[in-house]
Amino acid sequence: MKEDGIILNQPLLSIVIPAHNEEHRLPGTLEKIFEFLTSQEYAAEIVVVENGSHDRTLEIVQEYTHCINFLRVFHEEARGKGLAVRRGMLEAVGQYRFICDADLSMPIEEVNRFLPPHIGDHKVIIGSREAPGAVRYNEPTYRHVIGRVFNTMVRVMALPGLQDTQCGFKCFEGRLADEVFRLQTMGGMSFDVEVLFIARRLGHPVLEVPIDWYFNSDSRVRLVEDSFRMALDLIQIRLNGLNGVYSAKKLHKEA
Ligand SMILES: Nc1nc2c(ncn2[C@@H]2O[C@H](COP(=O)(O)OP(=O)(O)O)[C@@H](O)[C@H]2O)c(=O)[nH]1
Ligand SMILES: [Mg+2]
């Protein structure tokens, strides 16, 4: 659908869902999103990217494409949420592209708060469990504490002022998404920090939107392994910033 940078029949919204071993959670999520989107006045699409699964996630989503005509699914071999989101955000064609965790821990009805007219001039709008007005339901203390420690590191190392970069619900204006996700290098769980760092580098402020968030104990995050990796990635992001890896000039060279 993308031809020479021009998008034909562009929907307002793309919902991009990274999915890894999600055969149980994804069907309910797709049905809820389908029901919600068909009740809205704007055009939308759903883009699922599955990678590294050992279950029937891919086949199940392929089956859904027969009954949801605005659903597309892609597959990558190597595991990594960042890899999947990058692919999905670049395949998506919406005027706004919304990253959405498969467990729908934020009710999908809230997605409209990430779209005009609610966002002013912002092109990067992120769901926040920390902004005033946000409510976390059922989150165990240990997960909350780990999250706050990581956020302190994120604020010191890469993104001063942002209270919650790790929530799985984020919206990017489409043309900016094409730039930011082309510059993304990280395929794992640190990609959120990296893409927000890139967006700021390109001159775009990030708006945190308070959300209702329901903790789901079924998690793909490997707490020790992923936390260690993410701490190292913060250093890498700073180094990349210093070395011009996120420079807008690279986009023009590539094009
Ligand atoms: N495609 C893909 N998605 C992933 C991968 N790891 C996690 N995810 C997705 O990222 C989202 C958040 O995962 P979840 O387990 O709910 O993380 P938590 O809420 O932070 O504990 C879900 O949609 C997962 O399927 C991966 O390697 N590949
Ligand atoms: Mg989750």
C-alpha cells in the first residue's frame, strides 16, 4: 500500500501488536479490538507481528485475517519485542500508529485519548502509569519497585523528565514513526527507551497520558536476564547518541 512515500487509502489509526507465544491471550484481544474499531467513525487497521513463538500464535492470527479484513500479520524468525515493533511500525500505514501489548492491560477504549483532538501538536504520545490520574490495578509491590528503579536509571541516563517509558501503549504520528523506527537499532525490551530518545533527538517532545492499567501476571519478560540487558542498553543508547547513530542525516542518506 506504500508507493513512493504516498499511502493510498490511509487509515487514521494502525494498532500494532507484538506477539510472542500469545495463542491464549491474542484471540480475546483481537476480538475486543475488532469490536471497538468497528464502532468508531474512523478507518483503522491492525498489524500483528509474531516472532520466535513455539505455539500456534501465527496460525491463529492468520485464521483471523479471513474474518477481519483490516488485519495483517507478519512473522520474523528471531525473538525480540523491539524487532517485532520495528517491523510493525514500518509496515503500518496509519496516520497514527499505536503500539499495543497483546494482553490489553490498558482498555482499548482509551486509545482515542492518544489521537487528535486530545494531543495538541504532539507526535509522540505514551501511556503512563505514573502521570497524575493514572491507576495501577493489582500490581505486586516487587514489580512496581523494579519498574521505579529502572525508571530512575532511564531518567538519569537517557530521558530526563519521563516518568514511565516501559508501558506497552504508545502512539507515533505516521511520518515520524517512519523516521524513528528506521533509526532504531535495539531488538529487545530496551527499544522503548531508544525510540523515545530518537524522537527527542529529532526535536519532538513526548506527551505522557495517564491511563488505567491492569497488571497481568502472565509475562514474557525474563526479569533477571532482561533487566541486566536493559541496564547495559541504556549505556549503549547514550554512546549511540554521541556517535551520531540517531542523526537525521542518516535518514536522508538512506532515502
Ligand atoms: N513479537 C514479539 N512480541 C514480544 C516478545 N516479547 C514480548 N512480546 C510482546 O510484548 C508484549 C508485552 O509482553 P508482556 O509479557 O505482557 O510483558 P509485561 O506486561 O511487561 O510483563 C506482549 O504483546 C508480548 O507478546 C518477542 O520476543 N516478540
Ligand atoms: Mg503485560
